[in-house]
Amino acid sequence: MASAESRSQRVGFVGAGRMAEAIAQGLIRAGKVEAKQVLASAPTDRNLCHFRALGCQTTHSNQEVLQNCSLVIFATKPHILPAVLAEVAPIVTLEHILVSVAAGVSLSTIEKLLPAGTSVFRISPNLPCVVQEGAMVLARGCHVRSEEASLLQNLLEACGQCEEVPEAYVDIHTGLSGSGVAFVCTFAEALAEGAIKMGMPSGLAHRIAAQTLLGTAKMLQQEGRHPAQLRTDVLTPAGTTIYGLHVLEQGGLRAATMSAVEAATQRAKELSRK
């Protein structure tokens, strides 16, 4: 087992899927942690090869991760997490900070499976963490100290925006931002296909659609204005934009998008109850 000092300098991942890789890549790219200080575990080499490509250490033993790292991110499938926590619980100490990415598994459920007093967080990241433009929220368990929350938030900000929220908001964030990546991709694809229909080459249309979303998002973020204000800036009387917006309203884009976020949030809440 590693010394307490060496453990404190390492970040562990239990589960090595796409989201774990995205967070690890963000931390390494931002210089928050060296690749050799990251240790990831998974049952097979199928996903661990991606961590090795980043220069990280890997193992098939979940307990080895806990023995060598004080900050451990559990990125397993939700239905697997309880068994994994039961497996590692005997070696969890009060020095550990344990972070769950599993959608729908509550802090109280996690805390019941671990020794009393364990510092536990839930985080809800999204896939753009891999390019350090993620949108994340974190919720703290009842035994977390303020300095631990600050440490984790500082680390995760290497992957994008990270805000601490009440646990009740985590499922909403899943519907808004986790699933929202797919909703935005669907809209970007539709934008490009509209241009293709009008005669623009596919590759060019998709590049311009992606840049349009990127530029708009940066303006919303950097100027801090409500989307309706920015939308108004593009409108001119009897111009092209108002004609297009009229068609979007006829198609129910606004209502459909709101319903999509609602449906994804409700599904996350259903998973929480199972």
C-alpha cells in the first residue's frame, strides 16, 4: 500500500469508460495532475488501453486503486456501483475522498455502503470534458469538509465549468447537459442538412453548423446575456431570420426541446428510485 503522502498526490478511477477517460484527459491536459499519477481500474483491457495511451497507470484491481489514491472517482454503470462499493469498503479510510459519476445513485445510498464518516460527492459531468469544455455540477455528502469540496471543484474546473449544487439539481443537470449534448448534436445535424438540401456540400455545411453553435455559445457565456437578447440582435424586420424562426415555432422546436429535457430528467429520477 502506498504512503498517505503519495496517495494524496494521485487520482484514481474505478471504471474506465468514456466519461472517466474524458475527465482524466481534461485533468492531464490542464496540468492538474501528471498522467503517471493517475491509476485506473477495469475488469478487462478493453477501455484501459485508452488510459495507457494517455500515459496513466492501470490495474484490474479496484482495491489497488483505493490503496494507492486518496481521491477516487467511481465511473461505473449505476447498477454495478453498489457491488463495487461493497468490494472496496473494507479499505476505505477517512483520508479518502470518493466521487461518484453514476447517474441515479443517491448520496445517501452511497454513504450507507461505506464506513461512517466517509467523504462522498456526486458529480454530473458531460462528454465535452474531453476537450476541457464540460459542464459539470457537484453535490457533497454530509461528511464533506469545505476544503475537500474546494479541492474537487478546483480539479474539475480543469475540464470546464463546475458548480456546486444541491443534490436535487443533479438529475436536472443530467437532463439538461448530459443528455443535452445529444440534443445539441441533433440540432447541429439538422442545421447542416438544411444547408445540404439547399445545395451546400456536406462537409462544409457541418463545419459551419458546428462553428455557428460554438460562436453562439461563446457569446452567450462571455457576454452573460439572456438568449432572447442575442436572438433579437439577429432579427431584422421582414428579414431571413424571422422567416426561419416562424417555421421553427410552427414545428414546435421550443416545446419539443423543453419536453426532451423534462423526459431525460424524469428518467434520471426513475433510475434514482430503482
